[in-house]
Amino acid sequence: MTYKQNHSDIREGIDKLCQKFSGEYWQKCDRDHAYPIDFVNELTKEGYLSALIPEEYGGLGLPLSAGAAILEEIHKSGGNAGACHAQMYTMGTVLRHGSKAQKEKYLPNIADGNLRLQAFGVTEPTSGTDTTALRTSAKRMGDRYIVNGQKIWTSRAEHSDLLLLLARTTPLEEVSKKTEGLSVFLVDMRQVLGKSLTIRPIRTMMNHSTTELFFDDMEIPASSLVGEEGKGFRYILSGMNAERLLIAAECIGDAKWFIGKATSYACDRSIFKRPIGQNQGVQFPIARAYSQMRGAELMLSHAIELYDSGENPGEEANLAKLLSSDASWEAAEMCIQTFGGFGFAEEYDVERKFREARLYQVAPISTNMVLSYIAEHVLGLPRSY
Ligand SMILES: Cc1cc2nc3c(=O)[nH]c(=O)nc-3n(C[C@H](O)[C@H](O)[C@H](O)COP(=O)(O)OP(=O)(O)OC[C@H]3O[C@@H](n4cnc5c(N)ncnc54)[C@H](O)[C@@H]3O)c2cc1C
């Protein structure tokens, strides 16, 4: 990888750790739709999930490039970081906007693995991509907030203690701009689960532990509010670039896995008395996938460098996410084609990784929204929404 800070020690450590979790491990989790608990525990034990938590709170205090290196290597090994990546991309919101008391209360416990911050509740069934139209409300009543509403696609909620929640604290009709009146809360779900909070799993085409959440007069302490009331949309937006970069790193890892698998299969598989990889019809898609991955990796590297130097690189983060998710999807398509029929057999992991790679065209941000950002915010084309 070409990030300025390559983090080769972290990469080697992750590679070694991932070797303990074979294709069979991931196949079984996938088949049973099971949370890869042993894998997550091992990552936590080795301190990798606390990479972005400052040292004063018990974490490793590393830059985003380290988080990206961890996630990339997990995906490159054939695993999937979807079970735990949110701890990294929600961290920025807590670090930048959380109070000292919140940080002191939660971060050391997250760093040592006693608490998980893996759930991020933004999307709702009726508002979808149009975040400011969300309907979940949080009303202040003395020293508490009362939350009512529903979220969808809140991944890992069943395996998380804490939830970073976006809710409306001032009704849409009473704000001058629709981006105002939204607030972020750090909710301790252990207090309310099974009472005023219901979590319902959603089965999906890949194993992602995603859920629906229902809030029914859910009471949370006022101290759950992150930063100032009404400024939550801005806080969530400020974390989006980090999220895009971390997801792009996972896509680069996936692309490398697909390219590696296809290359060795094309050399080993002999048909018509010669390796299939001797045919240019098989070689060229692999070479093209490699070229696309390298181009995307360069953009990602550049964007991460800007981010770690203190900039908020909206253009580069969006470009990196677009190019990387396209590169991983093209590589997935190439890989399944290279494997022929065996690409569809569970034991080769190609079909599983193929299903997993598809998600990143839609979540956490769909390709259309990234293109819209580039068209309207970078190129200055007229706003479409
Ligand atoms: C497995 C999975 C895990 C997820 N995890 C989380 C999570 O942990 N937390 C969370 O908050 N969310 C999560 N999401 C939600 C995810 O971020 C959304 O699915 C995604 O942002 C798209 O929103 P939507 O599904 O509501 O699509 P919609 O908003 O309904 O859009 C449908 C399609 O129309 C397109 N579209 C809509 N409006 C426009 C427009 N103006 N211009 C062009 N195209 C447009 C979209 O790009 C999309 O392709 C997850 C989703 C999935 C599938």
C-alpha cells in the first residue's frame, strides 16, 4: 500500500491474526448469519479496535491511516470488517464533539473491550438518503430526552452496547434550514433494551448483522446528548469523510483479494492442456482489475494523507470511495468469471466475497450520492435536491 504512513507492523499483525480465521470460519458465519464474535474478540484483545482512541483514554492514538490499514488487511485476507468497522468511523464524532465526561466514561471501556460502540443509527425507512427528513424525535423533559421513532439498517445493534443516534430535537416546521434541529446522542442501549427499545434483525444477502430499531418513549439521560442540541447533522457530516475513506480501504482490500485469487487460479487451472491464464481473454480482465485497483489506491492514499494532515478532503474522500468501490466490484466480477463454475461454490469464498463487495455500491453511501456530490459540490452543476 502506498499511504505515506504504511503501518507495516500493523499490516503484518493483522495478517497474522487473520490467518487464524480461515475461509471455513467465514463460510460458517455466513451460512448461520452469525456475528464473528471470536474474530472481533481477538481484534479487540490485540488492541486494533482502539486504534483511533487517544492514548489518554487507553487507545493506541493512531491516525486514520492506521484504521484504514487494519480494515484493508482484514478484507485482503478474505475476512470482513463489517462486524466491527463502525467503532472506527463513529469515533471522530465522539472525539470531536463529545464532552470530557462522555469520553472519560466510555472511551477507556471501549478501548479495553468492556463496551462496544458498533451501532450507528441514521437511516430511516421513510426518509432513506434524505437524512434531514428523518422522523425519529427526541424531546427534552427536564434531565431526560424521550425518543420515539424507528431506524432501519442499524447494523450490529444486537452486538453493541452503545448507539450513536441521530434524531430530530426541533420539528422540521420550526427550523429555518432543514439541516438544523437534528441532534446526536450516545445512547447506552443496555438501559433500555427490551423495554422502550426493540431490535429486530433483518436477513440480507450477506452476513451483516443489520437490524431495525423501534423507540417507544425511550428515556435517555440528557447527558447522552453529544455536543450542542440542534447541531447533530453537522457533526454527522463531519464524520462522513472518515467513513468514506475507511470503507474505501476495505474495498481496496477486497479488490486485492479478488485479484490475488484470480491470478493464482488462472495459473493453476489447466483447460485445453494449458493454464487458463495463458489466454488473453482471461489475462486482460485481471490486468484491468489490477490497474483500476492501483488507480483507486492512489486516490485513497492521497485522500488519507490530506485527512491525516488536518484537512477535511470532501472531494478526495468521495473520489476515493467511488473509485475503490468500483474497483472492488469490477474485481469481484472478474474473479467469479475467472473461476467459472467453481466461483459459485461456497468453499472457494468467491461467491461470498462477491456478495459482500456488492454492498459498497449502496452503503454507507450510494454511488449516485457520491456522483451527485462530485457534480454539484466539486463541478458546480445545478443542485438536483
Ligand atoms: C447491509 C446494510 C447495512 C447498513 N448499515 C447502516 C448503518 O449501520 N447505519 C445506518 O444509518 N444506515 C445503514 N445502512 C443504510 C444505507 O446507508 C442506505 O441503505 C443507503 O444510504 C441508501 O439509502 P436507502 O436504502 O434509503 O435508499 P433510498 O434513499 O431509498 O434510495 C434508493 C436508490 O435511489 C437513489 N436515489 C435516491 N435519491 C436520489 C437522488 N436525488 N439522485 C439520484 N439517486 C437517488 C439512491 O442512490 C439509491 O440507489 C445500511 C444499509 C445496508 C443495505
